[in-house]
Amino acid sequence: MKNRMYADVKTWNSFVGCKFDCSYCKPSFQRMMKRVSGANGCRDCYSFKPHEHPERLSKIPSADTVFVCGTGDISFANPKYVRKIISAIKDRIKKHLAQQFYFQSKNPACFQQYLSDFPKDNTILLTTLETNRDEGYAGVSKAPVPSRRYADFKALDWLRKIITVEPVIDFDHDIFLEWIVDLKPEAVWIGYNSRPKEVQFPEPDKQKLEKLIAAIRDAGVEVKEKDMRG
Ligand code: SF4
């Protein structure tokens, strides 16, 4: 499945679903899964219940970059099953040395247990930080609050990291910039909520967001802009 959020990436859904219940997920991932699973498809995909698809373990896409279990959050997967996913990747890269694999979670602490298993040169760890503000975040998602996520992502002794600031929620410039630079990501992806008619939260204005983007770039970090609303 071609990934709609990230260009040149294919999603490999050997695990699907999530219980974090982000307000912006229903009109995006969850709606898409209802559409693709349709009337006769997988009922657990339809309801977005976390579940395994072991029949897909041997079907890793051939894209340069593969988003591992990108339609869901892998923190809900059984660690034994995640190790099967990592094992399948290790088999794959015996022949495709340069293929890259994105593992993304809003509970990045879950990656701690796999650090010695991930193939070092091929694995990039990602987390989302929509804002630095914990206050009010419970109304957006049941995932760990941003400060917890920042601390847990920082604690991962892993060289290759990416942060997604999408959908961006209003933030405190100095604190948020400090967090992002401190995490030493190889890239940051930033964008507004792409479904503002269906879900709303406090957002920074364009000027504030552009100031943050410029400051991140000044710090030497690559920024990829997503939905910038023109
Ligand atoms: S963490 Fe991701 S998959 Fe889970 S509800 Fe939020 S947006 Fe959806």
C-alpha cells in the first residue's frame, strides 16, 4: 500500500490497528481502513482493532523505504510478533542491503525492548510530537502526553530518528524548538491538520509555524513541509 503521508514510502501492514483514538485518526486512517476492508474484508481492520496479519510477513513491499505497520501503532502488538516482523526484515535485507524501514509509535518507549534486535543500518525510529503542550492533550489522543513521548524518544539510544509534527497543534516556540533539536533527528516532517472541517484543535498561525521551521533548519536539521495550507 502506497503511503499517503510520506512520499516514496510503502506501508507494510503486517499488523494493523490502535487504541490511542486520536481525534484526527477517524477521518484519515480509520476511514481509509473502513473503505479498503469494505463489506467482505477483515473485520478487525474495519474496526481498527489491534491485530496481526501473519500472512503478510513474507510480503514486504519492494519500495526503497517501508513504513512498518504504518496503519496503526505497533506499541499495541505482542512483542513476540514484533520480533517475527524484525526477523522477516532481517531476511529481506540479506538481499536488499539498502532498504530502509520506518518504525513509528506514539509510545516510543515500546522500542526500548527491540533496540538490540533492529538492524542498525536499516531502521529509522519515528515518533509524532504535535506540540510540546501536555495541557489539553487528553482531548486529542489517549497516547502518552508530548512531554512523556519526548523523554521516552530521547532515552532511545538510536542514531537514526525522525520526528513528525503533524498535525501541528499550537506550541511554545522556545521549548518546542529545544526539544526537537535536542532529539537530534535526521529529519522533521511538519504540516497542518489536513481535515480542518472534520476535526479542530488550537493551531499556530502560519507566521509562527514558519518561524519554527526556519529555526529548525538553522539548527542544521532537514525539514520536510507537508500540508502548509498554501
Ligand atoms: S496513534 Fe496513529 S493509528 Fe493510533 S489513533 Fe493515533 S493516528 Fe491513529
